[in-house]
Amino acid sequence: MSTTILYKGLAFFHFAIIEKLRRESKKLRNGDSFDSVVSLDLNKTARKLKVSISDNQYILHNRFNFDFGDGESAGEVTIGEKLIALLESTPEKVYAVNFLTMEATPLHFASEYGNVKLAATDDAPTMEIDGVKMHRSEGISPWDDSKCKARDIVKRGMSVLDTCTGLGYTAIIASELGARSVVSFERNPAVLKMASYNPWSSDFFGNPVIKSNLESVYDAITAFPPSSFEAIIHDPPRFSLAGELYSYDFYREAYRVLRSGGKMFHYIGDPHSSFGKKHYAGINMRLREAGFETVIFHKNYGILCQKLSF
């Protein structure tokens, strides 16, 4: 065991953690202890800790301390009755907990572009905007879903346009694949605020390869010279929230800023869903009208586009 370093001094809780501790301590009594593998950063890391039961509370112990940052640390943290009751009453929410102040911040922010919420999974969290998940999370983790959007088009040394930051996963993965530069756009400040809390998004901030922009890519893309990028990851919100990012005008600009031979992956969603059946053909037609050669990529829920060299 070693020191448990809390991300930005915060521990991240949702009701599934309490359910797990209850299940593991089902046959134990007040005052008993047990070992449990616990993640305090939404599954980015996990640590086996000693857990004590004390008057309907759980006390997590680490003799090497929990590091809260700024020189603050402690050998134990208590998941008290008040926090347990809060998690139980709002099982769909994730909270960032400061154990120095016992303040629990719900990771659910309102904005003019929709209500943004962090949603826990068995792996990396996803984000919901007005209840719609921004990643696949059934049968695949949100992190692996993001890999599917980048790995077939991003190669070492490339300049990449990431049209919609979200939680920053695709930008991080593009940098890990060896991109020389990743220019990422996000118009919604609540989304970037959410990413700033998410431990899985930490590499998005401060990475010299990634340039973050709080601006709509629809407006910003016109300022780039032709052939500025060798790959484009286009993972827009649903059509009703950002219809302009599914338009011929945007696709034509994407074609213009992509270098000859470059590829764009356009995530759309399940082609067999009601939305997919209704919109895939029209989206594909507009992409081809804009100049792209396209292949509908059913497995990855999108369309692979290429600007052919002549």
C-alpha cells in the first residue's frame, strides 16, 4: 500500500460505491473491519483499503495517508451518514467530495446549451447532455469508444482537429497516438468545467500538444487556411443540439481544411436506431457532395471520410 493521492484534493463518490461496501460488509457488525478495493477517482485507479464500520458510517484507512494536496493529509476518511443519505437519495449523480470541508459538489451543471452531467460507468465516466450520453457505455467503455473515433485516422506526427472537446478523451487519445498537435473546440463552458473535475480528463489540461478553445468550431473553422490538418475527429452533440455541425456548409469547410489524403471520422450514433435510420443517408449524401469519399463504419457508429489525392 502507498499514499492515496486524491485528484485535486477531491474524492469522487456515487451510490454504487456505497452499494459495494454494503454488500461486502453484509455479515459484519458495528466495529468490524474488512478489506475492500476502492476507487476514489472514478475507476482511474483503485486501491485495497481497510474499511471499518462505525455507527452506520464507513471509515477508510490508509496508514500511508490520503493526500489532499497543499500539504494536507490524513490517515483515514469517513463516509458519514449525511453523505451516504445524499448518495442514496440521488443514485444517478456523481459527487466530488472535499474531506477537509465535507462539501459535496454534484457534477451536474446547467448551461444555455443543455444540462451537463457526469455519469459513472464501470470504467471511465461518460457525460450526459439533457439526459443523452455522449459516449457508448453498453458493451464498451467510454474510453474505448473514444479510441474507436481516433485510432483509424490519427498517426504519429499528424496535426489533428478535434471538433468537439467533450471530456477531452479523443484529444488525449490522439496525443497518445503521437499527434504533433491537436486543436480542440468546445462551445459550452459547462462541458469544460465538467472536464476540469473529471480525473480521466486530467491529461487534456496542460498538455502542450493540445490547444483548447472555448468557441464553436462551426464559426472557428473558417479562419484556418486550406489543408491545415491531416486528420479530423468529428464527434458532435446530437442533431437537435448542434444541427449546424451536420450541415453541407460545415462539411465543405472540413474538406477545405483537410490535407489531400487526410481522413475524418464522423461519429453519428447507432445506424440501426430510429435516428440512424432517418439521418445516415442524408449525412452521407452531404459529405459526398462536399467532396469526401465515404464509408459507413457500422461497427464504430460513424462514417469514415477521406479527401482523396489527385
